[in-house]
Amino acid sequence: MILDPKDREDIRSGLKVSIVLKKDQRSGKRTQGVVKDILTSSPSHPHGIKVRLVSGDVGRVQEIL
């Protein structure tokens, strides 16, 4: 089963993911971390589900590691 970073049901606390922070959207630089909270309320989002990492960083999931 392939997990989709654009589907909310595939994202859960404790998953290791790579996200793009708001400030890095132009460059596409990714930040890796562990999901603490899911911030997107809709079931899916075309640019990735927005999450807060354990580190406190907030961004959209690009890849589930």
C-alpha cells in the first residue's frame, strides 16, 4: 500500500515525513521530522496535508518516509 501525502487518512502522529516550510516553498527545501499534529481538516489537499512536527515546524507533507 502506497501512502499519499495529499490524503489526510494516510498521515498520523508519529510518522516520519518530509515537509516544505512556508518560507521554503519557493526553493522547495525539505525538512524532515516526526508528525505531532495534523492541521489540515479537509480529507485531502492538492499541495499536501499541513502538519506540525515534534520540533514545532509547520509545513505541508511532501513525502512519507
